[in-house]
Amino acid sequence: MKVVFFEDVEGTAQVGEVKEVKNGFARNFLLPRGTAGAATKDNLQRANSLAQKEARRQEKIDGEARGVSTKLDGYTVTIEARVGETGRLFGSITNRDIAEALTAKAGVEVDPHTVLLPEPIRDIGPRPVTIKFTRNVTAEVTVDVVPDEASKPVVEKLMAERAAQAEAEAKAAAEAKYRAEAEAKAAGAAPAETEAGSEVEDETAE
């Protein structure tokens, strides 16, 4: 069924758009709620008027959001957290934690719902996070999770152990490579030695 949308429907269409949708979706959801209507001439005119009104409203909120986003774009916010023996955090850093840290440190009011975090952060280190103020305005910030004072000795010990392990693995890999090259060289020389031995035997036979 072809319908024209009077409102935005997340993941489906925006106001003013004309789309072909399943009959059941239209009859059971869109039409009863007044979200969309049949693509008649009158409904198309109404939807067009609503779309123009929405465009003006969207431009206004985008303009307000841009003033905030420019202050945050490229900003790095540091958040301290307790770290366990394995290097993982006790608990996690959520979108609410990030919003509160940005509000407190950057001086910009950030709604937790605008922080696009696929899953809570459970490790230390920096990572990019997107703040979506409106559908058209976003800011990219860096969230750097660092150990708190009580966790610093734990992290330093862990980093030292990892560095020692990496060094040992690199040494083992270098030794393995050396042995492989030596074996390949020996294997390549063996046929030549056998050939030389055969020539000596041939000369003796003569």
C-alpha cells in the first residue's frame, strides 16, 4: 500500500515521504494512529505542508545544536575508574558517566541519550565516542579511561608483566625464525654435497 507520512517514523520514513509499505503495517499501525495516510492529492498537500514546517523546526534546533557541538568536537574527557588485577574495570563506564563528565568538565550540558555508546566501557584507554545532538548534528569526542590513584600500582605491575611477555614472545619468534632459516640453508646445501660425492665416486671408478 502506498502511503504518505504525516510524522517521522524511526527507521521507516520522514514526514512528507511517500512510500510503499505492507498492508498490515499501514492498516494496523500507520493509519489508525494518523501517522500516515493514503497517497491522495489532499493528503500529499497536507504532508508537504507538514514537511516544510518540520524542515524549519529542524533547522532551528540544528542551529542551536551546532553552537554546542563546536565546543565539544575533538574534545578529550578523562574519566578515572577502579581497575582490577586483570586490567578490567570494576563495573563499567556508561553513557550517563560520559554525559556527566562532559557536562562537568567541558561546561556543556549533555543528555545521556545523545551519547552513542554501543556497550559500556570496561577497559582503560582512549576511545572515540559520538555525541548525536540532532539527526544532522554530531560531535566526536575522545573518552580516556584512566586508573584511579588506588589502581595505579596494579596497572603499572600489569603493564610491566605484559611488556616482559611481549619481549619474551618477540625473542622466541626471532629464535624460531633463525632456526628455520638455518634448516632451510642446510637443506639447500645437502643435495650439492651429495652431487659432489657422486662425482668423486665416478672419477675413482674410472
